[in-house]
Amino acid sequence: FEHGDLEARLGELLRSLLKDKGYTAVGEIGILINKNPLRIRAADVVYISKDKVSSRPKGILEIPPDLIIEIISESNTAWELNEKVKDYLSIGVDRIVLIDPQTQTVNLYQKGKKETMIYNFDEDITLVEGVSVKIKELLS
């Protein structure tokens, strides 16, 4: 329940603040990593700006989004998450945010930067330009 609730809240926040600038979707959004061999990843929350697409995308995203948010579940392994982040960065996703409700930490990966930024739930995290959030506030 917590996973889906946080997905929905993040989606609502992004939609309300960025509705004129781009498109937000939640819930296992298909993202093309490779055509041959076919490799598709499913993301929890995705934002893609109108600078990248002229209309609301349909089907599997073939253009890298500006932001991908993954909410970590107990069943996720460190290897699996690392592979997802590597895949997302390899196609040019600008920001990848991993939210861990269990440890109450957030890892931020950015295109072109080697270091990972780590935040606590009560710290401001910039999701995209102009949108910062404290995860703790979304959970209250």
C-alpha cells in the first residue's frame, strides 16, 4: 500500500506543478532501453518535458524521460536496482531518484555525474528544475 500511495502522491505533485511543462505517469511505465535485443524497464513514476515530446506519449517510452522515480520495495535487490540505474543512465535519463521507505533515504543519480547524492526524508530534494520536495511531507 505504501508503495502505491507514495507513487500516487509523487505523480500528483509533479502533475500539479509541471502540467504546462510536461507529462507525468505512474505505475510500471515501460521505457525502452534497447531494441535489439529487446530490453524494456518498468518505472514507478516518470516525467517527460514538452521539450522532448510534442504530445502526451502513448505506449512504451522510446525517448528518455527527464525524471524517473523508483520506490524501493523489500523484494528489490541491490544488484537489480544498480542495473536499472545503469540502464536509465545509458539511454540519457537526466535524473533517477531511488526512494527507500525502509531506511528513509533517497539516492539521486544525475546524467553526466559520477557521484550519487544521498538525502534523508526530511531534506529538500530537487526532482526537476523548479520542483523540490521533502519526502517526509508527502507521507504525512
